[in-house]
Amino acid sequence: MKKKEGSSSNFLVQGSILAMASIISRIIGLVYRIPLTKIIGDVGNDYYGCAFEIYNILLIISSYSLPLAVSKLVSAELAKGRRNNVYRTLKCAFLFATISGVIAGFVLFFGAEFITSRIMKTPYSVFAVKILAPTLLVVAILGVLRGFFQGLGTMMPSAISQILEQVANAVVSVWAAYVLVSYGSKVGAILGNETEYRAAYGAAGGTLGTNVGALVALLFVLLVFLLYQKAYKRQMRRARNRDVSSYQETFRILIITVIPVLLSTAIYNCSSIIDQALFKNIATAQGYSADEISIWWGKYSGKYKTLINVPISIASALAASSVPMLTAAYTSGKRELVKTQIYTAIRFIMIVAFPCTVGMAVLASPILQLLFRDDSMLAASMLWSGAVSILFFSVSTLSNGLLQGINRMKEPVKNAIIALVLHIILLCAMMYWLKWNIYAVIFSNAAFGLFMCILNDHSVKKYSGYRSKIKKTILLPAVSSLIMGGAVWLVYFLLQKAFANNTVSTLSAIVVGIIVYLVVMLLLRGMDEEDLERLPKGGKIIALAKKLHLIRL
């Protein structure tokens, strides 16, 4: 039993390391988007967001699935004691990454003008798209190295590289956008369209940071790999199991593993680019002006999606750490350990996702004012009406990883196809008949996450034997979050009345919300001492909780 608990604990510890790095990276991303948005504006955000939607699709097709696939293969080989085959898998993965990265980069660069003007109806985003082309090769190789270390059971190289990547990205993005905005103004003045070229060149400067950030991360992980390589080769020489598959067989297994992950992630993530293409084409046909459409999509991609993706990144990190751990347990035939890890991961993400959803909805306008100086009703209504997406996408992202971890690779693909078809039907209906413009995108996107939750939950239960404990997993976090939401709203309202300072009121309300949520969860027995141990400064929180009699001694 202790062994099982220890394994589950390590599984969450590694996931927490990656989650913390993801949160820090997202916070850095939020911070640099503030000056970036001021420099390029909502129209520039539209071009910047469009460039990344196109880039993300090619990234998904070429290499997005590599970290997960490599980590899964590495952990499975290690569970069998085949260290020599791990190294061969790594070589094949590098070859695959190089080929796919180069091809995707060429497609992105030479196809940029056609995609941006004909499909996305955002021709001025072409400069930002072309700058992103070399990044596809860098990220592909980086993904292989991150997957290798994750398969070994350590998330530290991935975590540190994420933070370094985002720091470099932030510095270069803001600097390059500032420099290129003025250059774009000069070009636009000559060509007779200063506003559009100013925003377009500024967006291109923003994407340059992504290039540099990815390169910095690659250099760091490559250095760690070279330092570890000698030690790993010594372990290979000492390994009892010297079985090694042929390069053809290893490459075949890699492809077989990559394709289902690629398909599921592609379908799961391509809803964003489909949303943009459908929304802009339908909105144009309905008579909305190009400026209106750009502002709507700029607020949606630059503010709404940026904010909701912060808590969702925790689920992405936990999913990344769950795959190698679950694969090792599943390959070894430890079915009870598999169930324990699934329960632990789902419960952990529910404890985090519920308060984030409620908090984002309650403090929608204050957060937008704090970060972006945006007090518009449009941006605030987007955020509070779509905040539920945090919960749905957190759970569906995690459950994708859980299914891949127990070797049910086709299930996320099948479920994503069903959810995507339903999502497109809803989006078109809301745009054509209800005429909900940008809110059609928000609501249909949330529905996509909900459909994935339902379908993935059925698949996880069917193939793992896992049964959810509704009270502790759903009801208690939900009730605690609602009570927290009331407290947060009251504190913000009273402080605003007293001081009329949004920064003080918002930050104070967030701190009070965290405290209220933890206290209510402990009082309702929704969290115990073991849960608190996994939090930062968990020991001190436990000691304080015992003094306040919130935990049974």
C-alpha cells in the first residue's frame, strides 16, 4: 500500500513541478501581453492571434505530439528494463522531428500568403506567420528532448526550459514589437495604410520572441542532455536486458504511437482555427465591418483566451506527467495503481479548476482592468460568460492524457471528432440563426469542452475500471467554490466602495478567495492532510490548520 501511495505521490509531485512551471510561464505571458497589447492594439492582437492559430495547426501536425509519444515509449521501455532500446527510440525520434519540422516550416513560410488572405481573411498577419516558420524545427527537436526526460520520470528539464523560454520570449517580443511598430508606420505611410501596417509589423515583432524563446529552451535542454548522456550510457552498459529492436521496428512503433496522439491533439486543438475561419467568413457575409471583426477577435484571442489558458495549463502539465507514469503502471499490469493514479489526478484537477472557474467569472472585469486596463463591457462579458470553459477544458485535457497513458490511443481521436462535429453545428447555428457574433464562438467552444468531458469520462471508466467519487471529486469543490465566489464578490465590492482602487480591491479579493476556499474545503472534509502536503508550503499550512482545528488531530 505504501508503495502504491509513494508512486501516486511521485506522480503528482512531478505533475506539480510541471504545473508550477506552466503557471509561472503563463503569468510571464500575461505580464508581457500587457505592454505588447498597448503597442500593437486590438487589431494587432487579431493579426498576432491569427498567426498563432495557423502556426499551432502546423505545429500539431508536425511535432506537437512528440513529447507525449516519446515519454510514453521511453517509460514503457524502461518498465521492461530495455535501456538500450530507449536510446534507439531517441535517435529515431530526432530523425522524425527533423524531417517533420523542416517540411512544416517550408509549408508555413511559402503557404503563408494563401492561408492568411484566402482562408483566414486576415491578410496583414502574413508577416507574423512567416517569422514563425523556423520555430517549427526548433520546437520539434525540443519536444523530443523534453519527452525523453519526462519518460525518465523527471519534469525538471521541461519545467526550467519552459520558464527560460517564456522569459526570452517576453523580452524579445516586447522589444521587437516596439521597434517594428515604428518601422511599420513608415512603410504604411508610404503605401497609404499606416494603421494596418503598424499593427501588422508590431504583431510580427511579437512572434519573433517565440522564435528566440524556443531556441533558448532548446539550448538549455540540449546542455542538460549532453551532461546526462555519459551517465545514461554507463547505465546502458550495466543493463541486464540488452534486447534492441531494429531501427525499422523502432521507427514503426514511433509512428504508430505518434499518429493517434497527433490526430487527437490536432482535432482537439484545430477547433480554434476552424472557429476563426467560420466566424470571420460568416460575420463578413452578415455585413459586419472588418474593423468590428478584428476588434472582436483581438479581444477574444488576446485577452479572453490568454486568461482562461492560465488555469488550463495546470491540466496540460498534469496530463503530460500522467502519461509516462500510467504507461509504466499499465505495462507492468498494476491495475489498482492505475485506478489510484487516475482518481488522484482527476480529484487534484477538480480541486484547482472549480475555484479558478468561479473566480474568473466573478472578477472578470476587475482582472481585465488590472492586467489590460480594459474596462469595456464586451471583454468582461466574454470572460464571465466563457469562464466555465476553464473547468471543461481542464478535465478534458487531463482525460486525454489518462486515456493515452492506458494505451487507449484511439479513444481521444474518436471522441474529439464527435465533439468537433457537434461544436461546428452549434457555432454555425449560433452565428446564422441566433446572430450571437463573438459569443457564438465562446459558447460553442465551451460546449466542445463539455462534449469532450462526457465522452472521455465514459472511455476512462470503461477501459480502466475507475469509478468516480462524486461527493469528494465534484460536489465539495463546487460548493466550496460557490461560497468562495460570494466572499470574493463581497470583499471586492466593499473595498471598491471604501478605496475606489481596482488593484488593491482585486488582489485583496483573490487572497481572501484562496483562504476562504481552503478553509471551507477543510471544514467540509473535501481536502485532507495528504492533499495539503502537495501544496507549496504545505507543511506550514498543515501546522496552521491543526492549530485552528480545521484538520482532525
